[in-house]
Amino acid sequence: MKHPSPASVTDDDLALLTDLYELTMLQAYWREGMHGRGVFSLYFRKLPAKRNFMLACGQQYVAELVTRLRFSPTSLQRLADVKVFEDDFLAWLEGFRFTGDIWTVPEGTPVFPSEPLMEVEAPIAEAQLLESLVMNQVQLETVLASKAVRLVMAANGRPVVDFGMRRMHGVDAAIRGVRAYRAAGLAGTSNVLGGLIHDLPLRGTMAHSYVLAHDNEQEAFRQFARLYPGTTLLVDTHDTLAGVRKVIDLMAAEPDLKVGAIRLDSGDLGPLARDARQLLDDAGHADVKIVASSGLNEQAIAELIGAGAPIDAFGVGTSMGVSEDAPVIDLSYKLVEYAGKPRVKHSPGKVNLPSRKQVYRRRDSQGFYRGDLIALRDEPVDDGEPLLTPLVKEGRIDDSALAEADRARERVQQALRHLPPALRQLEPADPPYPIELSEGLKRLQRQE
Amino acid sequence: MKHPSPASVTDDDLALLTDLYELTMLQAYWREGMHGRGVFSLYFRKLPAKRNFMLACGQQYVAELVTRLRFSPTSLQRLADVKVFEDDFLAWLEGFRFTGDIWTVPEGTPVFPSEPLMEVEAPIAEAQLLESLVMNQVQLETVLASKAVRLVMAANGRPVVDFGMRRMHGVDAAIRGVRAYRAAGLAGTSNVLGGLIHDLPLRGTMAHSYVLAHDNEQEAFRQFARLYPGTTLLVDTHDTLAGVRKVIDLMAAEPDLKVGAIRLDSGDLGPLARDARQLLDDAGHADVKIVASSGLNEQAIAELIGAGAPIDAFGVGTSMGVSEDAPVIDLSYKLVEYAGKPRVKHSPGKVNLPSRKQVYRRRDSQGFYRGDLIALRDEPVDDGEPLLTPLVKEGRIDDSALAEADRARERVQQALRHLPPALRQLEPADPPYPIELSEGLKRLQRQE
């Protein structure tokens, strides 16, 4: 079976984006007549070492997939070829629709250990089937948004641009990454398809290859700036400050030429930026900005800004593109209720919270988040804002919830104002953000 | 612009899988009449801290994409909306075809720092455009294959199965990961679509949710084993050894029931495996195998095997799925020649090798690789096997080269026999594998 394009997963194949055991369990549930409602809770147990919070992201996207998920004739044929599934089960799959409910925190919400980001409630087979796809998709955007917001915080108001497509894990990661980056507050992306699909401004400069292909660096600058007024010229192909001088000479020789910025992509960025700034200012080009790239991460950006480096914008690839220091979170998608009865796996040293839940976020008198309470969904709680709301009801996306969900970027900016200052640092907050369990939840835990 | 499916990148969008600057540079080359041939070399500067070699992977896949890459009417319309491209340039893009050559080491070849994995030679615009896509795709599979082979080496002949779909960065990574895992020598995958597309056997057991949805663990085992003779039962939902006893009791009560294996997914796997083995053997079930999963990486597997743990197969997710300890390599795609003239970026402390090259792998008298020589492509070299061969010629995939390229899995197995033993360890080899530069290359470097 040949695969035509990178991850050209069409709706035809959507239902096969799953692990084999989901399908074998489905067949077992179906054979055993187990059609009771199951509730699955999506959460993580602990934060990666360097994170003070995660930004939940991707839930809305996956909810849209789930409501459209069908077993197409080709996917059923492929499953028949696996020789594990009976004809009458495959016929049942043909009618498969997700008819359940999905509760989720809105995209862009800071979330903490043990808190459900999402709860899926449906006849158990329907909710079970989604496990692998929901985890894959929500983890991708959550990991990338949670990393990107650290760069945004480090840059402290200066624009951060995604240059990471080439370093990311395939094209789904690159494209969906832009979606997460938009939520996290990035200013732009170099990724053409990702930016067009997910509505983040396209940004780009020039590569060393363009300069090298010209016999003369200044000629490369001249041609590019003529074609793209206001462009950014890459000055470090041969010698950075010599490159800056060539830009200045060029502007002197051709006063009509507009150069928007220079880019530094190697060397010791702080001192180079200061020297370049001085050269530009001395030549009367205070308006030409300085863009830096080259192996940047949030620590490097914070240090550059802390040292007063006159860098106006940052291009970031590798470290952000794979969330290099924390490329994965230990998401779980656990059955917490079946047929009206709470369920919980007993794991020594691990907290598993039974039943349907709600998370309440409380604020102090200044409006800062002061802690969260995880409670049973229907337990009366009189303090705090409930975070989980139903995005999908009886298999249908709630349009008003969807419109609200689309405000992820704005929500992140608000959250950055309301998170306690210690959580907005790059280093781990001590103590961490307080998470409490409600009395009702503790009582249920004891009964299990 | 809405995106219908996860990374449903069809041929229509293929040409937009690029960074904006590639397209602005293309327009500049075109405007400047720069149609000379450019040679770009794909390589990495250094190995990640824990790797003794990387397995090159993904080049054949990306070559197939490249030869099919066109600017569709919809992609041209999208570019027109960006307001940076002139109509006559867009008209030129409409006729864009890759007409160049791609030389590559075969997939599954161990590669080392500075060695070109791939060289692309074409009119400069054609070769330039591919940069982001080639890097994204080759890095993905190379990183994943290079991690997976470490698990295969650690397991020392016991099967390793991919359970990582849920942890991987999106669906392209999950599906293409299976392609890389197949090359690396994995025994199977849980990923349904990935396994079907890339021809790796599907494997699966059961989840805790299945056990929890039943009021009685043994009943869950009975139902599942009846439906799937020879299946693997997950025994650690409540208490691992109690779970093993329930399996044994079940087999005693229903002698016709066939259980293939049990799976341990939590706790201290070594002692649990030994105790479980003892219980099974004492009950006369020496044929029931033990599968282990739960946060495994290559070190954990090596330790378990070193300690004599009676584990027959390993399921691996998180650590392998994102190559957790080294999720990225610093691939470069550098212009090394334009219009017949060698080009090289001078970077203090970095080696950039000009011109078209070849890599020769030399063996010692026992057949072990003893070192590589990087030479100019046309330089006479009389010792060693040349690794780069033309996979694409004048824009067409060479079918015989393609058939040869399809032997990646076999090639990895051969390589594992011929790599010096120190390189087949999990720890860094000291000294590292020797890489030399030819006299011709050194002479050219001095001239630059």
C-alpha cells in the first residue's frame, strides 16, 4: 500500500489513525454487548522539569475531527485484510458515529497536573476508539504551545517568529505547530502552508545560499532590497560587521533603497548586535532593525534582553520546533466511569481521579490565580471559575462554544496577566501552583 | 482557510510545504536570470550526545515527493494572496518541475558528522525550493530510525514493538515513524494506518480501560481470550501477580483457552517478570510469554536484559516516539557550488565542505568499517565503497536505484554486523568513528 503524500490523511483514513488494541477492544465490547456510557479523562500527572504550567491546545481541532470520523469503505476493506475482525463487526463499524459529549477547557488555558483538560463521555466503544488520536493531537499542540509561550515571555514584548519547519517532526507537526504558535502569541512564521492555513503572518528573510550564489555580497543585498523594499538582509555570510557596512554603503549609494532590518545568524549575538546597532545609528539608520536567529531558546533570549542587546525580533527554530527540552508530556486518557459507576486504576504512588470532574480556578483580590480545585462534575462548589465546558454534545459541535474556543490567543494573553508572577518565570516556581481536591472527590477516592 | 484533516497535505499543497524565504529567493533568482546549476549538500555537523552514528532515512521518500512537486492552481492562488509575488513569476512557477539530480546514501546507511547524506544538483531555484521540505522529511525519519535502532540493539534479538503513536508529534510523525522503525528493525507497531501503509506487522494487546470496564478482571481476561486466541492479557490493572494468578486460574478452568502472553505495564518490571515467569512455569505454562512496557528506553531494556529478566518482548512508546533524549539533529542544507564554482560559508569553528562530494567507507580485514573518507565527487579514490548514488536523474527517479533503496531494513541489519563493536554500544565510543577529508577536498578548502 503506497502512501501518496506526506501524511495525506484524508477523511477516508481518519478512523484508522488509532492503535490496533482500540479496535480489538471495540470488537470485544460489541461482542459482549457492552454499550454502557464510558467517561475518559485526559490529563497529565506531572509537569516537565522546566515548565510551570502547560497551555492546553488542540482540543477544539481534535473535536472537529472526532465529529467527522467515519469508517469509509476503503478503511473497512483495510481492516478486513488484517484478519482479526469479523464481518458483522465491520458492518457495525460502517455505521459508527461519535454520539457522545466532549467537555474541555478552552484552548489556551494554563493547566496543571491531575487536571482534566478534556473529558469524553459516550458509549464506551466510541470514547475508547478516540484514545490514540486525541492523545496524539492534543499532546502535539499542547507541547508546542507550552514551549512557544516561554519564548514569548522571554522576549518580553519583542516579536518572536517561527523559523522551525525544517526541524519539526514531519509536516503535520509543522503545520499544526503554527496553530499552537498562534495561540501562544508568536508574531509570525516562515512556514508558508502553516501560516496560510492557521492565519499567522508569513515572515522571511534570505538564506546564506542566496548570498553565496552571488559573487559579491553587496550585489546580493542590492538585488534583494530592490525587489523587496523594506526587506531583511542576512549579514553574516562572510563577516558580520563587514556585512553591516556593506548594507550601510549600499543605502548611501542608493538612497531610494529601503532596508527594513538586518539579520544576525551566527556568532556572539549580543556584542554583534551592539556593534551593528552602533554602525547603523552612526550612519543615520536608527530605523533599520536588528533580527537575531541561530540556535536561540528562551534562556538565550532572556540573557540577550537582560544584557541590553539591541535586538528587535527573534527567529526561533530548533529549540521551539521540537520543544527540545521537553518534547513530550505524560498524557493519560483514562476510563474514570463506566455504566454510571466510578472506575479507577490503583497505581502505587500515582493519583488517578475517578468519575466526571470539573476544575475551578480561584483568584485572589488582585485577580491573580491563587489555586485550582478539582471537584466532581456535579458537586456544588461556590468559589472559582469552572474551566471545563461542553464543546461537543450528542456528537455535535456546539457552534457558540466553538466561536468562544477560537479566542485561544487572546486567552493566553489574559492568562499571562493573571498567572502569579512566579509562574511566569522561566525557572520552576517554588512552591508550585496549588491544586486541591474537593471533599466529594476525596470521599469517592476513599470508597474505591 | 480551513484545514480539513490532520495534515491532509495533498499534491495540491505540496509546493507550499516550504519557508517563505525560499519562494522570495526563487523570485529573486528568476528576476536576476540566475539559472545556473546549484549543488546543495545535506549533512549534520555533530552527533547528538548519545549517538555513535545516525541512520540516514527518508531520502527516498522525499525524492519521490520532489519529483512530483508542482504548483497547483490553488497553491498559486494562495501565493498570489500573499502579495509578494509578481504575476509573471507565478506564471513561471506554474511550469515548475524538478529537473535535477539527487545523489543520496541508501536509506538505512549509518552516517557520521560532515558526511553528505544527500546532494541535490539542479538549476539553483529548483534545488533551493526543496530546502525546508527535504530537511523536515529527512530529519524526521533519520532521528526516529536512529533512536529505534538503539532499542533494537539493546533488546539484543528480542522483539521491540512501537506503541508510540499517542506520544508522537502529529500524524505525519506517527505514520512516517513506522517507516523509519521498519528500517531500524522493529518487530511491529500498534499504529494501524502506519503499519498498513509501511508494511510493519500490527500488534496490540488490551488497555486498562477494558479491564476496568468489567466488574471482574478475570471476566475481562476470559472474554478477550475467547475472542482472540493467543492474545496478550494485561495483568497489572489492580495487582500484577494477582492478575497473573487469575490468568493461570482461567487457563485451568478453560483448558481450550489459548493465552499467548501477559503484559506488565507498571511497577518494577525485572522482579515482576521473574515472579510472573515462576508462577506461569509452576503452573505448566512455560509457553506463555511475557511482554513488558511502561516508560521503557534503551538503557532500561539493556538493564533488564543484563539482569536476566525473563521478558520476551518490549513495547516502547514515549522515549522512542519523540527520540526523547535527542529529538533533533542539526541538519544543514548548504549551497556548496553554483555555476560550476565551489561555494562555502566561512564559519569560525565550523567545517563547511565545498563542491560535490562522495563518501568512501573502508573496511578492515575482518570486514568491519574502519573509517570514512569524504572526497570530491570526481576525485580518484581507490579504497572504500562509495556511498552516494544517483537516485534521481534529470528529474526522474531511477527505478533500479529505487528498488535497491527499498532494502533499508536489510541494510541496517548488515550495518549492525559491520559497525565496529564500540559503535554498537549505547554509550559514546571513544575515540569516535574516524572521518577523513581527501587531499583534493583539503586543497579546495585552502583555496576558498
